Amino acid sequence: MNVLIVEDEKSLSDEIVVFLKSEGYLCEQAFTGADASEKIAINLYDFVLLDLGLPDCDGLDIINNDRAWGSEPAFIIITARGEVQDKVKGLDLGADDYIAKPFALTELAARMQAVGRRKFKIPGQDMNVGEFVIEFQSRKVTHNDNEVLLTRKEFDLLNYLVINRNKVLTRQQLYEHIWGNILEDQYDSNFIDVHIKNVRRKLNEFASTPWLETVRGIGYRVSF
Amino acid sequence: MARLRIKLSFFNLLSKLIFTGLFLLIMPYLVERINLIQTDNNLIGMREQVISLVSKVGIEPFITSETENTFGSYNILKDEFISLEKFDSGEDANFIEVSERLIEGEKIIYRVLNYTFKVDNIKYLLEIGKSLESIHHTEKNTRKVMLVFLVFIILITFITDLLYTRRLLSPLDVITLKLKDISDPSIYDKTPVKTTTSDFVSLDNALKELMTHIDELFRKEKDITVNISHELLTPVSVLRSKLENLLIRDDLSPEIPTKIEETLKTLYRLQSLVNSLLLIARLESRQFLRNETFQVNEVLSEIISELSPISDDSNILLESEFDHDLRVSKANRSLLFSMFYNIVNNAVKNTQPGGKVLIKSFSDKDHFVVSVSDTGKGMSEAQMKTLFSRFKTKGQNSGTGIGLAIAKSIADFHCISITVKSVPDTGTIFSFAFPENS
């Protein structure tokens, strides 16, 4: 998959590139609006990560122009503005998702996967984790065709860990993914611990879960 | 409290009544004086007539020197008389007095003019009298007519005052109405108020200028908020990405990831702080939309289902009693969710295992009220005072203590009033009273 990262803050752009490359994406960078428009016109991208606060133009104009060119990449808007109006405006113009700075790179990966499934109809392949099967499409976890009844939040948590498998996720990253970040002040590591405990308990009724690891002092990891 | 025009009209009425009352008190005296002067002038006029008559025809037709000493005449109703007599003894007289006369066995009070004059060296005394009763009678009638007239005048002027002031002050009503309706200075109706009163024109202009000014300030603040958020959050974002990228490398020596996580935690705190301050700044400059309609109990139920895993884990009973529900309109759901979530989460955090947190919704008089009570540690008076101030209430478990300040800002944004009651070692109750017309 080809990704264009339009972000004027070079060091942030570089980090995104490092992370997405490790995820198997092909990345290109643009640091100005003009540069971005030119690249979009010439190349075909699957994803455009678009910072709204560009020095030479309003990022939203790039979506407008692009619609005129007729290509159809998925736009994910990155902004520190966080204003409701911007969000509505962005989604109206055809942006596919919206992520507020500062965000976790693992969150970006999860969003890109979700957008990809929705937009390019990439079939969400069921995934085998230990003795369990995770069905992304129907949001189910099964063990020998028996469904493990997880709450919406519990499934989201497990899903996020599985998408970012073999990476340690901090409690804050997990918390942000599930509760968004309007309640930052209430960030409470206990929340995640309780939910993980419940997920483990429910899964352990069917089989043991050595793949769901607690990484001391950091957070949790799904490894397989 | 009363409307300005009613007050003005009543003041007019009152002042009129006072002046009329004073006038009515003084009037009898005045009328008497006027009548007296009038009567006296009449009497003097009559005297002149008599004198000129006497000088024309002589004294004989009235008094013949031998036989009669007195001449008297009065009209049928006895309210006037004239008498002429020889006046031998005494000095000259020319005065007017009030005296009682007996005429045909009837005592009547007269205003009497006494006047002496000489004809052929004989002194005569002329007396001309006018009954005072008749004077009093006219006086009484005049007073009655006057009273009726005054009452009539007062009534008429009161009504016209009322109507006129209403018309005069109608631009003020228009201005008040305009002010009452606005929630944001940018939507202030700037069409000039129709009036010929210069005071209202200047008031209207002053308000218009004020609104434009406030609007400008708000806009500037909005810009500053946007700029600060961008300036602060971008470097935080860079740091976060760098640290998170480091954390997922598998070639680190064992003690490094923990250090990175500790650094990340500090960064999260910074991020949380910036975001909270921004949230409050945006709330205060009204940058959030209030365009959603939803049931409050539904929000509360969602919060309960989100927090019940936590409360279950600490063996705390999280219960609800919904006696009443409210369909709020012109509200922001995610903000109200945050507000209640903050409070309920706080209550759960501050309650010991085995305790209870109860969420109630009910109607109290005209208000819809949501209350959140816990059986936690409670708070002292001193703690209560700084409860909603930023950074003052350092939470025991986590957080910057800004959560309650956020809750308060959200409540203010929705015109919800928060009251807190707390008893140390017994528990705390937060009550949220929604405005009457929401």
C-alpha cells in the first residue's frame, strides 16, 4: 500500500514513516501543500495522511483539488486544531477519518486498517490467535465455533492488541483507543487492568491465553 | 419588580394625587379669601351707588329730618340689606366687618360695610350687608364641582400617561428583547432600533459597539486557542512518536523500555494538561456546538455500563434510580457525557470497597435534577471551597485535579447549576439542576 504523508513537521513525518514502513507500507513525504498537490496529481496513493495546519495552504483545499483530479485515495486528517467545525468540514469534504494530535502510532495503524477495510473492501481475514479465532468483520471471538461473549469495549481492546501484535502497548495507548481522549484527566491505569482481567477470565473459560502477555512496567502485548 | 413605564405612570399618578390633595386642603381658605374680596368689592360698589344716589336726589327720600331717623331695605331672601341712619355720636367709620343681625326674628351672619358721611352737617351711617351663608353655599358647590373635575382629570391623565410612556419606552423593550435572546455576541441583531428618542439611539449604538468589540475579542481568543493548541501539541506529538517507535524496537537492553514508558507517562500528563486547558478555554469561548437532542437517562445508563466493570472489580455497588427523564435539546452530548462521567468516576474512585454509588434523576419543583452520591471519604469545608478551581484539588489516585474544573465549565456552558454536599467520612452528593426550559 502506498501512503503519502503530508505534514510540515519533519521529525513527526519521519517517525510516522519509520513506523509505517515497519508495518509494510510504502511511504512518501510532502512538507508543503504545493508539494502534496503535485505528488497526488502524479502518483496513485492508497492513503493520504493530511495535516490541516500546513504553512502554504489549508489542508482541506488539497482534498478539494484532489476530487477534481479524480483519484480516490483514503484521506486521514491529522490536526492539532481539534475543533468540531473542522471535523465536520473535513468529513463533509470526503476525508475518511480524523485523528487528533498527539496520537499513538499504533492508533494510526488501527485507523488505517479500519479505513482500508471500509473503503477498499479488503476482506477482514479471520485471525487465529492461540486456540481462538478473531472475526474482524462480525466482531466475534470464537473457540471451536463457540462464541466468547465479550462486551464491545473488551472486543475493541483485544482487537487493538491483535492488530498491533508483537508490539507492547502502553495502558495509555489502550485507554485512548477505547475511550478517545476527551477525558484525559481521568486516565487511570486501573481501567485497562480491569478490562484485561475480564477479557482473560472470559477467554480462560475456554482455553488458556499465554499469548496475552502482561509486560511489567509497560503494558500489554499479544504475541504469536 | 415592576416595568419602567408602570413605575413612571404610577409616580405621575402619585405626584398628581399629592398636589391635588394639597390643593384641596388649601382651597377652602383660598376660595373664602377670594369670595371675601369679591364681596367686599361688591359692597364698595354698592356704597358708591348709594352715595351717588344720595348726592343726586338728596337724603330726603330716605330719611326726613323730623320723623324718621332710620331707613332699611332688604330683599326677600334676606341675603342683602341696606340701612341708613342718623349717626350722632361716635367717630367716622369706614370699615367692613362680619356681624350678626336680627331680621324679622331671624339671626343671619352678614358681611357688613360701615360708612359714615355728612349731608347738611348731619352725620349718617350707611350699612350694606351681604349674607355669608350664600357665600358659603357657592363655595361648597364650587368645591364639589372642582373635586369631580380633578378626579376626572387625574384618571384621564393617568391613562394617557400609561399609553404614552408605553409608546415612548417601546424601543427599550425591543433592546431588552434583543439582549435576552443572544447567547453569543456574534449573533446580536445590529439593525437600528426605530425611535425618535436620542437616548435610545445612543444606548442602541453603545450596545452595538460593545457587541462588536466583544465579538472581536472572542474571535481573537479563538485564534489564540487554535494557535496554542497547534504550537504545543505538535512537539508533544513528535516526542510521543519518537518514544513509541523506540519502545517497539526489540534490540533494547531490558531496563530501557521501562524508562521509556516512564518518560511517556510524563508526556501523557503534559498532553492531558494541554488538552484539558484547551477544553476549558474552548468551553469558555463557546467554541462547542450545542445542537443535539437526547435523553439524559440514556447518557447516565451508558456511563453506568462503562464504569460497572471498574466498580464490580472494587466491589462497589453502582446503582441508579431514574424517577424522571429529560429530553434535552440544544446540548452537546459528548460534553454532558464527560461531565457526568467525571463525577461518577470520581465517586467510584473515592469509595471504599463495599461502598455504594447511587445515580438518581428526579424532578425538583421546576427543575430536572441528576444527583450522584457516594459513601466515600467525604470532604472538609476547606476542600469544598477549592473544589472547582483548577489544580487545587489534587486527586489522590491520579489526574491533575482539573476534572472537576472541566465538569464545572461544561455545566456552565449548559446553564446547569452544580451543588455539592459533603459530610466527612459519610459521603458526598453532587447535584446537577438543569435549567427550567431545557
